[in-house]
Amino acid sequence: MTRPDRVPAHNLAPTALAGAIAMAVAMGFGRFSYTPILPGMMTELSLTPADAGLIASANFVGYLGGAVAAGYGWAAGRERMVSLSALVATTVLLLAMGLTSSLLLFSLIRFLAGVASAFTMIFTSAIVLSRGLAAGNPHVQSVHFGGVGIGIAVSSLMVFLLPAQGFGGLANWQAAWFGGALVACIGTIIVAALLPSGPASGKAAEREKPLVWSRPLVVVTLTYGLFGFGYVITATFLVAMARQGASDHTVEFLAWLITGLSAAISVHLWRRAVPRLGIVGVYLLGLLVEAIGLILVVALPSPYAPLIGGLMLGATFIMVTAYGLQIGRALAPQSPRKALAFMTAAFGVGQIIGPLVAGWLAQGSGSFTVPTLLASGVLLFCAALIGLEMRRIVAATGA
């Protein structure tokens, strides 16, 4: 007899596609298109690294606020409506970025965009991943999170193809934000047509039990937050780093394109290592690989440094994000949505601090070497914590 909450296999493709497009819009464009657009803004608006870090941190403050708000259960039964509303808001906010040159307004807009991206990530994931889990299909997660990488790659290509002089009096960076808004609008329409009504369990309206903070869950959440600090420094400033000393914009375009393409397939590729290493082992290895990638960013000469850095960033940060959340959900089976929300909040705290510290250190030292090495050290510390706690985490999750 078929379980009533089991999702038919033929319904999974549009669901996974809706998740991928939603993540491409909210994360690839709503959050990460700031990275390839930033060098043009810094040049044409005379923004300092500290200014750029402030704008980035405002986005992450919004992401934190959205993640915390999502954990209170007010959206139970209304996940689809909240997700689509957040995608519409993302489109509007991308448009708004091209309509001002004020540092204060940039920060406010990016704050709101952070809220919208957190809502989309949490509530769309609740719908899509629950249906993949109900059907026992691991490919849904790969496609869903792969959308972030596709969004990054498309945003990089869009910025690269824009004429240097912009369009009809618009600066290049303004045209990039407007182009992102157009892509986001189209994506939102497609998601609205494909996204199912809610999580597969049929219990979306029920409130979860209070979250129980076991030692493994505390450790995983801590490392997840520190990972947010470590990865975001390169994710924010990689293209700006690539522009330093480059004769044209090709290297910065390729660095971010490689980041996106490697991110798009990373979860699928890393999944092949799960049977041998387990999810916790893959999570640990991802932290180590990204830490090494950050060291190579400052150790290798240009143009190889940003290209290798982009490859290793893309190959790990989506996977670590996805598997970290999966581990957190497994450690809190009675309150998985709360675990997801609080881990996302910890991630958000790390992301807030990262750009501020990196911008300040880069402005003081004149390069991004010191903040990049700091980020690598933080990731190595995370790997050490997981290694020390690994036996307990595996015992608690069976992963």
C-alpha cells in the first residue's frame, strides 16, 4: 500500500526544477550577483573596500534576520506563498540597486534582499527537499542546490557581456542590476507555475517541538556559522581580487563563472563520496578543501590564483551548506525546520562579520591577503572541531 505522503516520481522533476530556479534567483542573483557587479561599483562610485564590506554585511544582517524570523512557525502551511512573495521582493530589490548611488540606500536595499533570500532558501527548501526525501530520491537535493551555482554562472556571463559603457546613459553596474531584475522576474514566473503547494508530509500546519540542543548539534551549528565567516570573504571579494593587476576583465569573469559552474555540479559529485566517507566525513573534507583553496588564492600568481580559488570555492561551499543543513536536520528529527532556521542564523552571523573584517583588513593592508589567510585558518579550525566530535555526530545521525 502506498504511503499517503509519498510523492510520485513523475512529480519530482518540476518540483526540483522549481527549487533550482528559485535558488538561482534568490541566491545566485539576489545575493551573489553583488560579487561580479562590485568591481564596477567600486570604480565608478569610488567605493572603498570598507564600503563594499559594509554593503555586503547589510545583506547578511538581513539574511540573519530572515532566518531567525523563519524559525518561529508563523509560515507553517503558507510556505509557498512566502517563497513566491520573497522572489517577487528579490526582483524589485535588484531593480532598486540600479536606481541609487547612496551608500545608505545600497545597504538598506541589500538588507531587505537578505531577508528575501533567507525566506526563499528556507521555505522553498522545506517544500522541495521534503518531497525528494518522501520519494527517496537524492537527486532532488542536487538539482535544488545546484540552482545557486547556475545563478552565479549566469550572473557572471551577464555582467561580462554587458558593454563597458552601459546602455543609453546607464553605467555598466546599473545595467547589470537591471538585467538581474529581468532574469529574476522571468524566473519567478516559472517558479510560480511549477512549485507545489507545500511540504510533502501533509503536516505543514503543525508546529514543531522545541529544539533540543545536544552537544553534536551545538558543534555542527558552531562550525556552520564559522564556515559562513570563512567562505564569504572570498565569495564577496573574489572578483575584486581578480581585477587587481589584471589587464582586462576576462580573468574576473572566468573566476566567477568557474565558481558558478563548479557549484552547480558540486552536490552531485560529492554525493558519490558519501557511501565511503559518510555525510559527516564529506562535510569535514569540504571544509579542508576550501581552506586549502583559500591558501592557494594568495599563494599562486595571477591569473591562476582567482581561477583556482573560484574552482575550489564553487566545488565546496554549496555542498558544505547543503550537507551541513542535512546533518543539522538529522540531529533534530523532532524539529527539523527550527534546526535549519537556527543553523542558517549562525551562518548569517558569520557572513555579517566576514565582509566587515575583510574590508577593514584589506583597506588597512592594501590587499586581500591577510583576510583570506584568516578565513583559511577559521575553516581549518572548523575541520578540527568536526574531526574531534565526528564519532558523536555519526552516532547521533547514523551519517
